[in-house]
Amino acid sequence: MPTISVVIPSYNHEKYISEALQSVLDQTYKDFEIVITDDGSSDKSVNLIKEFTDPRIKLFVFSENKGACLTVNNCIENSTGKFIALLNSDDVFLPNKLEIQLNFLNSHPEIGAVFSYAKIINDNSDDFEGEHFYKNIFIQPNRNRFEWLNYFFYNGNCLCHPSILIRRECYENVGLYDPRFAQLPDFDFWIRLCQKYEIHIIPEELICFRVRDNEANASGNRLENHIRSTAELSQIYNNFLSLEVTNHLDTIFPEINQMEVFNDQKNINNNIRQYLIAKLMLNIEIFAVKYFALSVIFDKLNSKDIQNILSYKDFVKLTGTIDLYSITKLQNELTQIKNELVQAKAELNGITRSKFWKLRNIWFSLKKLLKSRLKSSIDVNANKK
């Protein structure tokens, strides 16, 4: 039985898969197996994988595309190592990656998983030039698991997934990746992981993380990804209502001690703790999180202990201040553009006709968007009646 299982979910990466595989075979640490699952690739990925004859490679091929989570979960379920490393089929391990991380975990039994910094490369495996979101996001200080949960709560994901080396027992106790999430399954997993295990980041580049041209990464900066992330966040934040979080409420969220409700309640039950977490969520400037928080508070108002803290009347006032549809922002933009139009009309000799009509068209577009948002809000309320 190998010490480490390197799991590689593969999908339409014929340009990169050979380099990825070779980077594992070239590791200074040799006691590993490689478990690959191809997710129904339509290119030559499978043929290229089969060109490698190393007996440590196990290949599974889905006949149709099932999604990244089911693909990586299949790799994990068919692996046998005590430790598991994940490598995306378009990324590259640096030669001593496994050796350094395994030595660290062997000498730190209290740590469940170890990560690293990443060298950012481009489509051609050269150093990535210019600015990008991924250039600095993985450079993080180490925190204990409670501090990580607080960071995730307010800031989101910042861990380099393909840099991980994790103990098998973590997956056994926390669960695998949730296939209902396509955009943020790793973020969902980090929150569940840190509820039970400490993690550590080695401040050294041990992996090459590829930023592909035209934002072609699965996590690339594309509109559909942002939309999907919004939907998934509204579900992922439910993790912060778990007993593992509420039982360590003031440790994870020291700011909770400033809440009058927290200090007034000598015996705070779990219902109240979840309510307080939802109140903290309202401070996060993400539509999906605010919506989830209001939904939690709405449900909690069925209980007498919450009614003693928040009256129906105060809840109604609260819902009038949380602008989920950005109506206030749109109204302000409409007012500003309308004022510019009025001024432009008054000074028509000092403005080009094209600029006047451009401002006018923007104003009508925003007005139409505002009406749409208002209608959506009315329709939602009507459906609840």
C-alpha cells in the first residue's frame, strides 16, 4: 500500500495532462500511486494518459461528463494511500512537493492538511506576466482553525486547492466534495475541514498553478461563474450554523462579545447562537449571504426565545434596510445621470450631441433595470402571500 495517493481529475486538458503526470513521476519522494479519473473528455486526454506505462498509475474513464466533484471523489474512493494529494490536470507539481509536505505532516500529527504557496504560470508553462487575482491570493499567514473559520466567513476562499496534502482520515470524518457545487466545492470543504482539523500553509512555492488564456480556468473570471458562485454561497454559509461553530461561537467570532444580546444571556441556547451568527452575516457585502441571513432570522422568529430579542416590528424595520436588489444604488445612479442630462440640456452648446444621447440612453437603461428589480421584488412578495 503506497503512503501517498496523488489523485488527478482530468477533463479536456490534452495540452497539459502529460506535463502534469510527468511532474508527479519526477517527485523526489517515490512511494505513491497516481489515481486518474477522466471525466468524459472529448479530446486526446485519455490516449495521452495511456502512453504512460508506470504501474503506479490507475486510470478510470467516465463514459460521459459528470462534473469535477464526482470525478475527484471517484479518485479518492479508489485510492489507498494514507495521505492524499490532489493535482488538477492542467497544473504542475514542483519536484520536492510531496517530500516536503509529507515530512511536515509526519512531524506535526495535530495538523490535518498542509498547503503551500503557488508559482503562477501561463498557458505555455512560462511565468505569468502582468496582474491577476491569483498572483497574491495564496500568500496567506498561518492561522488556527478558529481564525480560519473567521477569515472564511468574512473574506471567502484563499487556499490553493491543488497544493494540498491531506490525511485520508480527514475525508473519512468530514466527507468528500459536495457534487451540488460546481464553482465553490473546495471552499465548502475548507469550512467543514476547519471545524474539526487544524491546517497549515508552507510558505514556499511547491506547485505551478496555471492561469489559462481568456479566463479559461474552471474558476476563471467569467459572468456565468460569478452567477453560479452567488447561488452556491447562499447554501455554503449554512455550514456556519453547525454545532461545531456555535459551540465555539465567541472563539471564532470574538466580535460577538460586543453584542448586547450575547452578554445579557447567561444560558444562550443554540437557537440564539445561530441567530447571532446570522446577524453577523448581515455585515457581509454579498447579496447571497445577506439573503441567507435574513432567511435564517425569519425562520428563527418562530421561536419565543428569539421573539424576546427581536420583535416582529423590529424585523420588519430590518428588512427595509437590507437592500438585496441594490435599489438604492440604482436610484442614486439614476438621479446622478438625470442631473447630468438636465445640465447637459441647459448647456447644449457646450456638449456634443453624441455625449448627450449617450447619457440619455444610459439613463433609460438604468431606469428599465430599476423597474425590473422593483418588479422582481414585488413578484417575490406576491408569491409569498
